[in-house]
Amino acid sequence: MRALPACAASLALAASAQEIRQTPSAARSSIVLVHNGYDIADAADSITIAVAIRDSAGRAIANLPVRIDVSGSKNFVTPASSSFTDANGLLIANLTSTAAETKTITVTAGEVVLHDRLSVSFRAGPATRFEIVHAGTVVLGWDFFGNFAGALPLDESDQEQ
């Protein structure tokens, strides 16, 4: 067995330490959701998704590719659903939607899927389209994007004479 000179061994150790540092830890990384409104599915109310990527020692990992996947439909993640962490190991994104439904948010850092799978429910906006059904006893409403906004029973005093 051949011994490496001391300077070559220290370079090899530094390189392997750098590789370990660049591996994200699902247990040490985190996702936080901030609700910026009433979670209306109107493409305006947004949920801020704050992702902090750390290695197994708790150190921030800068410039790491991160992907944010959101279940459901009509979702918009800005600035982009795939981006990179900043110098502090952070990625901040905003989620809006025009579909009133529950969404599950999954974050993948490098090749590591984070343990936190958070859910958020967007709800319909104010009704803009109405329909009277059941022989004039119920009014149904839908918002601008076609999400069901609710039903209201009518009684005889609500009907025109």
C-alpha cells in the first residue's frame, strides 16, 4: 500500500467533506407556509412557501436546485417551480391557484424529497354566476373561475310575488 503525501490526503478529505456538506438532509431542512390572504382561488391570494435547505450538520446549502410540486390543477408557482437556494440555503416562492381544492405541496432538494408534505385548501371566491334549481327552492352559485361557491335555500318570502 502506498502512502499519500500529507497535502494530497488533506485535499482528498476536503473534497469529501464538501460533497457531504452538499447533500441535503430531509430531517434538518424545513418548509414553512405563510397564508397571505383568505386562500381564495382567484390567482391573487397567495401562499408563500419558504424552504430552508440544510445538510446533516445543520449548515445551509447554497445554490442547490429545488423543485416545488403542487397537487391539483390550475396552480401557479412564482418565480418558478424549479429554482435554486440563495446564499443562506433559502428558497422563497408563492403559490396561487384558480381551482378551489386542497393541494399537497412536495419539495425536492437536489435528489432528496423533504419529509414535510404540507397541505393548503384554496376556496371559491364570491359567486358571480347563479342558477335556481329544485323548482325554485335553491340558488347555486359559482365564482368567476367556475368554482362552486355555495348553495342557498329559498323560502316563499324570497320568491317574487
